[in-house]
Amino acid sequence: MRPIDLRPLIADPHGTLAALREAGPVHRVQGADGNPAWLVTRYEDVRRALADPRLSLDKRNAKPGNYAGLSLPPALDANLLNMDPPDHTRVRRLVVKAFTPGRVEKLREPVRRLADGLLDAVEPAGAADLLAAYAGPLPIMVMCDLLGIPQERRLDFRAWTDALITPDPARPEAAREAVGNMIRFFTGLIAAKRAEPADDLLSDLIAVRDAGDRLSEDELTSLAFLLLFAGYENTVHLIANSVLALLDHPEELRALRKNPDGLAAAVEELNRWDGPGPLAIRRFPLEDVEIGGVTVPAGETVLLSLASANRDPARFPDPDRLDLHRNNSGSLALGHGIHYCLGAALGRMETETALAALLDRFEKLELAVPREELKWRPSIRARGLISLPVRWSATSRTRF
Ligand code: HEM
């Protein structure tokens, strides 16, 4: 049978996934590069597979000819999402402390100040592309501060990331150039911090690297890259997708405005309902593995659909309904198992803070273009808008 084309996921991810989930637990599909993969659709199978040590993230376990995801050189690819234990355990242990809920809570006020500053800049205009003016800059400013990256470099990094996530068919060399630029950027930055350490996470990681053998130079650049990339990309789109979902559900928004204490639970639901990461990172079975009654041969590519699992009616009753009061324990939007999102607490806090600052400021917020004119990025791996034009007509600063 011909592999299923996943491109319809871009225009209608949840409808397409519902049909696939109904039709079967595992499907032969074409990955983003056209090479074959296996798509897993149901909650229990996805959750079990996320924690299955027989499913490797290390590309060296991939059989040639299968979808293998982004192709990056070792200076960026020696990262946690391309690693299995024991290397994964060793590297993750070095950074996990920087992202504990306690450490992250201390950042809430500084993040709120950054959010308020961005809103101060756009408020007089009465309208803005919220993605370019707010959801986009905020997470990268936070990660730049954490890592110790000069703020003026953040626009470069955003352009490079976009070139990787949504390659321009008219300029196939752009993604390659972006990779070259990123490597130069991180090696230059690390050399500068090595010469002059500061009070930031990157200087700490360099000190760990230089104190012993615990991190190779490729692992150091790759870790800096992954933190910036993962810390930026998903959070931008969780914020923007959440704003859109709230505008699409005025009653839920009204209830949330009345009960700001419900914000944390609301963010869990917004992430389950239309989060930015519809697929987990591709995995490669170390041996033939049975998933949902289907045997997936060793070395072939497994795509675990987090978006489909999170709308599986067998796990979440009435799953297509956005219900900000739902109990979302068990949501897979941030992964599960040893690769569970390292930045989960940070991403949640940033999204809560971004939404709070926005709702606090603008009492009446609405789309500035007809709903059907909104465009999604042409990627099956990243669920995010290209722009989010909104306008506001009344401001207040008291609600949240
Ligand atoms: C707020 C939105 C975010 C979402 C929806 C999200 C989602 C995810 C998911 C689903 C995974 C697991 C991937 C897999 O197993 O295939 C993951 C891993 C990861 N995330 Fe996040 N993430 C978010 C924010 C962040 C932030 C702010 C950081 C910043 C540090 C971050 C850093 C990472 C890292 C380093 C990993 C790899 C962990 C490992 O392999 O051990 N993420 N994320």
C-alpha cells in the first residue's frame, strides 16, 4: 500500500488525525521529507512508546532511506533529542537544575516585566501582529537572558530557526546557510564566554566542560543550540495558538478573565487542545517492535502523534471541546519518559505570564483580519501561525 501523505495535516491537523486514529492505531506514512515512516495515533500506544527504551532517538540507529528529521552537523546534532542513555542521562543531569520549578518561579517577575515592556511598545498603535510583536520576541528574550546571549542577536536566531523549520522551496540553500550561521554563532559565543565568563547558564556549562570530561565540545554547542531552539520555537507558538484559541472561544475567555487563578489549568488545556508540537521527535526501533498490533521493523522511523493522542476520546472525554477546567493529567503535550520536556516549567510559566499580561492590559481584544485569512506555517512538525493580527479597543490594568 502507498504510504499516506501527511501534508493535509498542515491545513487540518485535528480532522486528519481523527480520521487516521479511527482507521487504525499505526499507519505507514510519508515523513516531512517524503521518506517513509510509521505514524502512531492512539493515546495508550503513544504514551507507552514515548517511554520504551527499545525506541532510540539516536540517528545512528536509523536504516537509510527512512525519514530521519533535520539533518544537522555534529556541532548541533550531539544534543539530547538525538541521544539515548547513558549519554542522554549524563548530559541532561548537567542542565536539569537550571529548569526546576523553583528556579523558574524566580523568573516569573522578570518575564512579566519583559512582557509588559513589549506591550508598552505596541499599545498606542491599537493593533499589531501579535506573533511578530509579542509571542515571538518574548521567549527568545527569556532564553537569551538565561544563556547570556546579547539581545541584539535574537533576530538573527529567529531568522535561522524559521529557515530550518519551514524551508523555502525557492531557496534550498537557505537552510544550509542557517546551519552554518548557527554553528559560527555558537562557537563564537562560547569562545567569548570562555575568555570572559559571566553569571549565566552558558558560562556555567563551559565551566563544567572545561573542568573535566563530562561534556564534549560538540555536546556543548549542541546543548546551547537545543536550549535556545527548543526554548524558543515551542513557546512562541504555544502563546500564539493559545491566544487564538481563546479568541475563538469567547465564553471560555470571559470565564478565564473572571477567574485568573484558573490560568495554569487553562494553559495545560490550551497545550493539549492545540499545542505547538503535534509530533514527538522521530524514533528508531533497536529491534522489531510491536506497536498497536503492528510490527515495526528495526531501524525504521516511528512518528508518535502527540496531537492525536491528546484528542483520543478513549483518554479525554469529548476531546475536541476546549474546556479550560478539564483535568489534564496525562496530557502528552510536553512528552513523557526520559525525554520529557526539560523546559516544561519554564514554558508553562512563560505562557501563563504572556497571557496574563495581555489579558490584564487589553479588555477587548479581537482578530484584526477575518478568521479564514489566518495562515499556518507549512510544516507537519510545527503547528504555528505565520502571523496573528489583532486589535484592541479598551485597555485596563487590573484584571489579572
Ligand atoms: C512551552 C512549550 C513547549 C512545548 C509544547 C515543549 C514540548 C516538548 C516535548 C513534546 C518534548 C519531548 C520530545 C520527545 O520526547 O520527542 C520536549 C523536550 C525538550 N524540551 Fe520542550 N517544550 C516547550 C518548551 C520548552 C522550553 C521553554 C525549553 C527550554 C529549556 C524546552 C527544552 C526542551 C529540551 C531541552 C527537550 C529535550 C529533553 C530531553 O531530550 O531530555 N522546551 N519539549
